Amino acid sequence: MKADALTPAHQSFLAFDFGTRRIGVASGTRLLGAAEPRVTLKSGDFDAIAALIKTWQPDALVIGVPRHPDGAPHEMTAKAQNFGRRLCGRYHLPVFEVDERYTSVEAEAEGAHDVDAAAAALILEQFFREHP
């Protein structure tokens, strides 16, 4: 599921903040190094995800993978990684993982109207910082 390597061809991205009830979505480009919150979907709504992929035509996808504060995996880690495998299998796009501890808390603290989509934007911006 994880992409092998980021290449110069990977310029536009959709990012996902996976949850068992909701999935926040953001889009962004490496050129600007910034992300924009887009929408929050019902978890498992792959038709809506397909529509977003058709609209935004990303080169790759980024998913936030939560972990315990010490970095150890937990139940949601495996669920997020499974979601990433499903994205890769359905849409045949590279999927990159980002450690997304506390992005929802940060989005909420910043007063985001749509916390899940804002968290997805934070995930994507973290990815851009880690992969300039």
C-alpha cells in the first residue's frame, strides 16, 4: 500500500484524515507546499472519494496514520493502513503515510469549522514539510 518513493511526477495530492465515522479530505500541491481543507465524508463512502479523485486528479494520496504518543501502533493504526491499501487497490495511485498524532486536536484548537477536513490539510502540510 505504501508508495515506494516520492518522485518529481508526484505534484498534486489528496490527503485523508481517516476515522471510523468520518474521513476528512484536503487537497494540495508540492509547488505551493500548502493544503486546503475540502470536505468531510462518511467513512466508507468510496463513491464520493472516486468523485473527488476524478475532480482533483491527484498524482498521489496521503493518509494520516495515528499512533500512540510513544510511536507505538494501536487499533486505529491498522484501520488507517487498511484504508490506505483499499485506496491504492481501488484507484491505482501511490499512497503515502504520515504520522498524524494530534492533527484533529490541533485543527480544533485553531477553531476549524470542519475539523476533519482541516486535520487532513494539516496531514498534507506535514507531508510537504517531510518531503520538500
